[in-house]
Amino acid sequence: MTSKNLFLKLQKEDMKRRVWTISLSMLAFFLLFTVVCAMKVSNFVYELKRVEFEHYSEWAYGQIKYMMSPTNEYLIIITIIGAIICGLSGFFYLHSKKKVDLYHSIAVRREKLFAIVYTNGLLIYIVPYLINLLLCFIILAVNHYFTMELFLLAITTFVHNLLYYILIYTITIIAVMLTGNVVVSFLGTGVFCFYGSFVVAVLEEYFCQFFATYYVSSKIDDLMTALSPIGNYFNTAKYIANGFGSEVITTILLVIAFTLLFIFLAVFLYKKRPSEGTGKAMVFNVSKPIIKLALVIPLSLAGGILFGNIAQSYYTTWLIFGLVFSLIISYGIVEIIYNFDIRKAFSGKPYLLGSAVVVCIIVCVFKFDLFGYDSYIPNKEDIKAVSVAINGIDSHIRYFELQDLNQNRRYVSDQDYQLKHMDMTDFESAYGISEIGIEYTLRNKKARKEANFFYINEVDDEGSKYLYYTIKYTLKRGKEVYREYMIPINKTYDLLQDVYEDLDYKKGHYPIYQLNGDQIKKVSSYNQFQEKEFSLNTDKKNELLEIYREEISKLSLDDVIETQPIATLVFNIDYFDLLYYVYPSFENTISYLNNHGFDASRVAQPKDIMKISVINWDYVKYTEIKNARATESVGTMYTNMDSEGRVTYTDVSFIEEIYSSLVLEDYYSDNSVLFNVENSIDVIVTIQIDDHGNYIENRYYFRAGEVPDFVKRDIGFVD
């Protein structure tokens, strides 16, 4: 009983000295919850009396839900700031020699003293939060906005915020235990909160800059977020708002585990903390070199890459300068903070030398690729499956994934989706492309080295377009290896054709293989002449999906290059429109659409084309420069060209010859890696779409080498 009374008495005394913190917490939650809630509700009630907006009540309720939800940024910011303030202020006496002697002279075990201060720091957050949350509930109930859904949402948000409050609060206390000065404690808190993310970001930059085959995965962003308690806080709030998936539950369990570990660490440090450490930058001598090296090495690496990227030319020279400069500056600052004496900026020279050696080794590993990162390829017998993503083919395809248990979806990158959902077990051709990719990667690295310039034009290969090729090797032992290559397509086309025709590739490349009729809300189709939305039940949708999948599985790269789509299918899923081309070879799909009232077989014929206008932008620019320099106006060289450099053709024979050499601009953009075009020439085709004079205009390009001679002559085009 005596022990309990003493605990409560000391707790009460600690609260008295922290009145300002309590007041600040109460004020913050009063404004955020009680005042804001009252303002919003009164405004909603007023607006409902004067507006006739059918869904206004739903919108108003949604605003209240947001205020109570985990994604309320103001509540998150208050929680973070409150945790840091309470952590720093709770053990403030550790920064004063007199107060340390006073507190530690009390006949109470240090564990109990820690528990008193730590518990008060929690109550300063919890009590004002709950009081004002209750007041907010009362306001909502009086105005008929309170529901059980809101109550459960608010409690979930409270538990989530409390969990991260305790985490950040405990991290701040650990920083206080390690330091003897309030400013250094604050800096230490910042380091602990962002150090992991910073180190990953620096290493990521080195991988990007020095390893040409490194694949920048979105997983790195997730890792950087996860390693920062603050970033993790925001991220988890977003996912909780959308439903509790397994990933969220795993994250919360990990946060709880780390929080408990940090609490034990904080208690241990408090018990071991020497009283004479007060006033020093670092209390424990053993931690000084560890923290020093942990700070100086990544800061030096970051400085080196920063100077190198800014300079670009003579990259290595500026990289070395940045490394040396950042090493000296960061080491000096850390030593000044440690000793509170600028004269000791370079004391402990062995640690400076050790930092320099470690930095040098790390940079050499990246600079000279000592472990053969860019030349590495797994042995075939070790590979279970392969996934590939090819940039510049079917760029119109949109990829999405389920975001939460409520079946909400979000767009994802084409690379991430394909590498995740594709498993090619027959990977000979894909593997062969990688081998060619390694060859060209090493050639490019050698060229950069000889040029002493970090960014140069990649090695040309007979004017071929370059293929951006990303591959994931899934090894039999479970490891995943990612690489990215840039390769001349003329060296890989046959292999690429084999990859494209592989059914496992198609299933990972086209999300339509994952669709079923229940997911599709609407189906429509359009071409140059018509647009139609179909009334299809689930069975009919599944029938269309099956027909289309069967035909697209037979599509080859030659088909993509040599023919052009005659229609586009649109599958609507919630807010997502998925577009798929219908090619002339898709006879069953065309027949299905025709049977449902859409003429998918109709294509523009020369007789439908009213005119074709051709502009040679190279000639136009040349003429503009020439006119600007002349003392008097200069006319165009070609009589068929108008004042804007445009030549227009209306004769059917000319139109027929021109039109057969064209590729639609949008289609070229979607498959740009497969086509060579004369992109300095714009071609505008005007097509009559009905008998009433209506027409459309589409932009085209000439395929490379297929510009008719009479067009060359008329527009002044030179190959």
C-alpha cells in the first residue's frame, strides 16, 4: 500500500511540473475534435436548410467520417508532435545535474521512476484525446449524425494513433537516454526516425548510378516507408482506412513487437545511465564511435553522389571531391557536437581514417562492380521461372490490383504487375535476351568510362531502336533476382517474338486473363466510324472474354507490326477502363461484335478519305530560319506547299498510295519500340464517317523508308 501511495504521489508531482504539456495537449484536441466537429455540424445543418442537393447528407456524413478516420493528417501530425514533446519533456531533468541528483536521491528504484514518467506521458495524450472524442460524440448525437459505424471507426483510429504515439514516444525517450543535452536529444530523435530510410535511399542511388542493370522497384519505396516510424504511420493509416488486410495486420504486429523491445531498451538505458553524463552530448562512451561511424559514412556517400550528379561531366572527379568534402564536414560537425568545442573538430583521427577506408571500399564496390552485378545471370538449372516486362509494347494496357478487402482497386505500373503475375517456365528465349543485354551493358559501361562522362548516348547499333527489357528470375530456392537491360531490338527480335508468343507471357502481360464477367460493369467498343455500348449478361461477358483471350493468345509480333487494329474493346471495372485492340485476324471477336450490333469489320477505305495533308517539319523549321535571316520575305520552294509548309492531296490514286504507308500515331505510341517512322513528317488524314458530311481527323506517321517519291518531292524531304 505504501509503495502504491508513493507511486501515485510521485506521479502527481510529475504531473504538476508538466501542466504546460497537459494544457497544450488539451487545447490541441479541443480544437481538432470538439471545435472542428461543432463547426462542421453547424455548417451542415445550416446548409441542409437552404440547399436542395440530393446527396448533401451523404457528403456531410463522409466529411465527419474523414475527421474520425486514421487518414486525418492533422490528427497524425498532432500525435507525432505530441509524442516528441512528451518524450523530451518527461525526462528533461536528465539534462540538469541538480535535478538528476535530486531525482536519483529519492528512495525509489529507477524502474519505478521510469514507469511514473512514462505512464504520465501516455496519460497526457490519452485523456485529452478521449475527453474531446466523447464531446465530439455528444455533438454528433444531438444533431443526429452519430452512428455505430462512426463509433467503431473512431475507436479504431484511436487505437492506431495510440500505437504509433507509443512507438515514437519511446524512440524519443531512447534518444534522451543516450544524450545529455536537449538539442542533441531532439537531433537524435530525428536520426532514429529517418535513419533507416536515408541509408536505403543513399544505397538505392548508388545502385541506380553505377549498376546499369539495376531495376528500380516500387518495393524500395515501401522499404523506405517501413523503416521510418513516421512514414510507416502514414502508410498504415491509409491502408487501415481501406480495410484490414493481412499486410496491415502483419505491420501492426511488428510495430507492437518493436515498441515492446524499445520500451525494454529504454528502461535498460535508464538503469545504466550514469548521473555524470548530464550535460554531455553522448552519455555512453561506448555509443560514441558507433553513432559517429553510422552518421559519417552514409552522409559522406550521399555527398559524393550529390556532387557527381550535379557535375555529370568528369563524374568520377567530382564524386571523389564530394566524398572527401562531405567526409570532412560531417565528421567535424559530429565531433563538435560531441565535445561542444570547435577546436576538437578533428579529434579522434583514427575514426576519421576508418570512416574514409569504409567509404572508399563501398564506392569501389559500386564503381568497379567488384562483385560482378552487371554481368551476373543465374544458372539455368537454378531457375524455377522467369517474368519479363518489355517497355514500348502495348503501352495502352492499364494494370490494376486489389487494394484492400473492400475490393477497391488501384493502378500499378506495367513492370510491377507483369513481374508479379508472370511465370514463364519455358524461358530459353527470355534468358537469351538477357545474355545479349549483358553484352551491350558492358559495352556501354566501357564507352562511358572512356568518355569520362557519366551520361552519354548509348552504343548505337546500325540505327536500331533500343529495347528496355526487365526480367525477374525466380530461383528454385525462393530468391528473386531482378535485372534491367537496354538492347538493340534488331539483335533480339527473333527471341522477342518467341517470348511474345509464349502463353505464360500473354497471361502476365494482358490482365484480361485475370478478368471474369462478374467484375465487368460495362462493355463497349469503338472504331473510326462508330461507338457502341453492349447490353450483356455475365454469361455473355464471359463468352466474349473467352473468345478474345483465345485469339490474343495467337497474336504474334509480326501481326502487331504488319497490321493495325480495326476496333477497340473497352471493359469497364468500377472507375477503370481497360482497352484492348481488335486486329483483323480476330475473326471470332469481330463476328461476336457484329452479331451484337457493332460493325467491327468496317475500316477506312481510300474512297472514305476526303484529303491527306502532309507537313515536313524539318523543312518548315529550315524555312523559318532562312526567312528570319533574310532581308526580305522568301517564298516556299515547292509550288504545292502552302504558306504553312503543308501539302494537301485529294486525288484517290495519291491517297491510296500514301495511306498504305501510314501508321496511326496512337498505335505507334503504344508500340513505339516495334516501329521506325519518319517522325519529322506529320500526316493528317480526314475521313468521312457518314453520308451527312461528318468527318474525323487522325494523325499518322509514314513508316520509315516508305514515303512515296512524289511526297518527298512535294515536301522537300530528304532521307
